[in-house]
Amino acid sequence: MAKKVNGYIKLQIAAGSANPSPPVGPALGQHGVNIMDFCNAFNDKTKSFEKGMPIPVVITVYEDRSFDFITKTPPASYYLKKAANVAKGS
């Protein structure tokens, strides 16, 4: 039998640098997820990416406070700003 989903959390975190500080800590804490378990798993999964690259992630939280997460591709705006060699774009 499948686990019952308690909620979804969508975040954008820099690759290899997830830590319990905001926005990660409060978002996971309100769902009762072990923050350090997520941070370690995310950092392991994104260690092959360039450090600091923004990675969108969707975290599925289950009723037993376990979680799964899916990383998505970095936003196109990141690559455009990098190619144009600009820090901010508007």
C-alpha cells in the first residue's frame, strides 16, 4: 500500500549548499521533516552540479514524516545571465 501524502514543498536551492537556515529549515520544519536528512541527501544528489547553481526541487512529505524529492533542471534565466556575463537581469 502506498504512503499517504501529507504535502508538497517547492523550493529553489543552490546546488551542494543546502543548510537548515531559511528558506529550507522553516519550510521543512512546519511539515515535521528531519531537516539534516534532507540537506545531506540534497547535497549528495547535487554534488555533480556547479556549486551555487540554483536547483528547483519538489519535496513530497508523507504522513509518517518521511520524504522524497525530485530535482529539476536549473532555470533558463540562470544560463542566460551566465552566458551574458551579468549578475542580475531585469
